Amino acid sequence: MNGFVFGGLDLGTLLLPELIVSIGGMCVLLFGVFAAESVETTRRAHLLAIVVALLAAASAAMLANQSPPLGAASGPLAYDGFRWASVAVILLGVIGTLVMAMEYNEGAALAAPEPPALVLFSAAGMLLLVGARDLMLIFLGIEVMSLAIYILTGLDRSRAGSAEAALKYFLLGAFSTGFLLYGMALLYGATGTTNLSEMAAAITQHDLGRDPLLIGGLALLFVGFSFKVAAVPFHMWTPDVYEGAPTPYTSFMAAGVKTAAFAAFARLLLDGLGPAYASWHYAAWVLAAVTMVVGNVLALAQQNVKRMLAYSSIAHAGYLLVAITSHSANGVAAIVFYALAYTLATVGSYAVLSVVSGGIEKRTRMSDLAGLSRTRPALATAMAVFMLSLMGFPVAGGMGFFAKWYVLRAALSSPAPQLKLAIILVLASLVSAGYYLSVVATMFMKPPVEDATPARVVDARMTGGVIAVAAVLLLALGVYPSPAVGWAKASTLPMTPGRPAAASQVQASAPFDSQAVFP
């Protein structure tokens, strides 16, 4: 794909996964236009979208195994292990969502060829976002990702809750975008560039770490990204949107959007703004602590499983913020490992809800899971694995335990050790046991409620396959985590050293001790 060159780099090659997903999305749309309107057409559109996602994954794997092109280290697009790992996790969530949606949409009377195309368009934005090393590309990726998500949220026009969720998401998303743009403008004003490498060099060369323009830009960027990742206090949209959106697309938001937004946030802070670590460290510390505590405490009171998982998602944003706050290669590896575990458990959880609800969104209350171990023991067992994984329970929770363990170790082994933050993480995880174990207890210890589980509307064997694969991978990588650990260790991110806000006697540029976090 020669001829599309910028700054000496062949962007046609660097953007190959994004191009495949974008062109594939247009092909799915055209297929829907020219094919007869039917349930079979919808299935074929979803299958075509799944093939496109697999091709994008194959292209990313091919690029990951090639040497970075000359000039890629300072170009507008990243060519590193962190990008390819993030792409893999996102596409894993995309495939799970498409399989789930194919059967769910038939049961919920949402059969149409447009939704899988929208998923691909949103995925294209996500893939661009995780590889962006320029503020303009970061903004473009966020907007492409978000616009399609807004539509998917309001897809079920038969429910007022879906339209309400889409409107809330759109209005608050537009509001947060304003903060992002103003923050980027201030960063450009302070450093004179939108390129992350040049930004880090300017901060170091001119000692801009305490520059008022830079700090103002940082503050606005924190507000904008906090909305995207659902961090407290910018989380209020999350429960309503997650509850109102159709279940498969709630899964897509919870896993894909969070992974993409966190990958971009981590790259911006650790790569572009690393030299200003002392200026943003405390804000990230407070944001992580408050998000972990508030998310877990509010989840305890929820009786709707989707709302509970929404507050759980907020708490997990706090855990990932701990890894970013560590400002270390250990933290980067922990982010990748955690994102994989979280995506598997989240997609699996929503897939179970998709099957249990039978396409009826009101059937996602806690009471609808009562006695599930008697009526559908395989589903109950898988859901228990997902809940225990999200909780970080050893052995039965699979790789979820190691995910939290590695974040904890990254915090303690960072250039500025985060002991208090690590203690808050442990206590918050203990609080989360209250609502995760409540789901398990409801399924295994309570009798079925009359009419709690509706009659099956469509065959959900493929969704069952998603559930089985997610549960098996979580358990297998929990018993033998070495493959995932090695993959996470290889997912490097260019990092610029910064002065720790605490423990300044420790050098922020300390080498990555893989044994300290991934023994």
C-alpha cells in the first residue's frame, strides 16, 4: 500500500487494521442495501463483520511481528507492543459483541444489517485511538469511536430507556469533548506541538512541568478522559447508559471503549507528558482512589445486574488508574494483562445476561438469576467464574486474581511507591466481594422465581460458545498465566522519564524489572 506517505512513513501500512475495519464496515452497509431484508441477511451481515474483525486481527499480528519502520518512533502513529496488544484486546471484544448481537438482535426484534457496520466503524475509531501519538489523531479516534456508540446505545426504539440513554450519552459526550479540545489547545500553546514525542522533548528542554498553560491543559484533559473511562466524579452517565443500551452493545462499551480510552490516556500521560509527572501524579492518585471507593460502594445497593456491572466498571477504571499512576513499565504491562482479563470477564458476563434475558431488557434484575444453577447449570457456573474473576478471587476467578495482583505489585514497585493507593485497592476489592458474591449466591442458593426466565426466543448456541471460550480462557490463564504474562511483558510503551512526586530519591527511569511484577 505505497503512495500514502506522511513524514517518510507509509501510513497505508501503519493504518492497515484501521483501513480493513473501515472498508469492511462500508462493505457490510452495502451488503445490507442490496440484499433482501430478512433475518438471514442480518445473520450474514454479522458473519461478514466477524470475518472483517478477524482479518484486522491477522493484519495487526503481521505488523506486530515486523520491525518498526524508520521514523515510526517519533511519528504520529505508534508502532509498539502496547498498540498491538491493545488492538488485540479490542478486536477480541468486537468479535464477542458481534457474535452475541447476531442472536440477541433476533430475539429483541432488532434484526438489521446496520448494527454490525456501526460496531466496525466504532472499532476503527478505537484502533486509531490506541495507536495515536498526536493530539489531533487522539481527538479523531475518540470522535469516530463515540459517534457510532451513540447510535448503538439508542438502537432499541421500542424502549424509552434506550433513547434516553443515547441522548444522555450524546449530550454528556459532547460536553466532555469540549474539555478535551480546550485541554489539547492549552497543551499546544504550552509546548508548540501536538506530537507526543516533541511535546515530551519541549517539556524537558524548557522545564515546562510547572507551566500554568500546561497544568491548565492537563486539568481539562483529565476531565475529558475521566468521562470517557467513567472515573468519579464524571461517572454519573454510566449506570443509565449501560442499563438502557441493548445488552451486547453495553458489553462493547464496557470492554472496548474502556480499553481504547485507557490505552490513549496511558500513552498521553506516560509518553507525551511523562516529564510533567510531578504535575499530574497527585491528580491521578486522587482520581484512582475516589473511583475505586465510590464505584464499589454504589454497586452494593444495585438490584439490576446491568447497573451493578456499570458501577463495577467504574471501580475497574480506578484499578487501571492505579497502574497508570505507577508511571512505570511494570504498570504498562499490568494495564495490558488487566485489560485482557477484564474484557473476557465483561463480555462473558453480558453474554450470560443476553441468554438469560432472551432479548427482554427488563429481565436483567438480580431476581431473574435466582435458581439459575437449577435451570441452566452451565450458565450459572460460567457466570460465577466471571463474577469471581472481576472480584479478583484466586483460582476460581482465573486470571482476574493475577490481574489485580500485578496492578498492586506495579503500584508498590513504581519509582514513587504508591503504598496508600495499594492499600485502598485491596480494601476496595474486599468491598466488591459483597456484590459479586451476591450474584453467585442468588444463582446457587435461591429458588427460581416464577417466570424469572423467559422462554427462549432464538437459538443462542453461538453466544453459548462466547461464554464457554471466555470462561475457559479465564480459568486456563489463571492456572497457567505464563503465555499472557509474556505477552504483557512484550507490550512495551515508549515512556519519557519524569520526576516522581514522592520518594524523589528513586530514579523514575529505573529499568523494568519483570521479575518484580511478573515472576
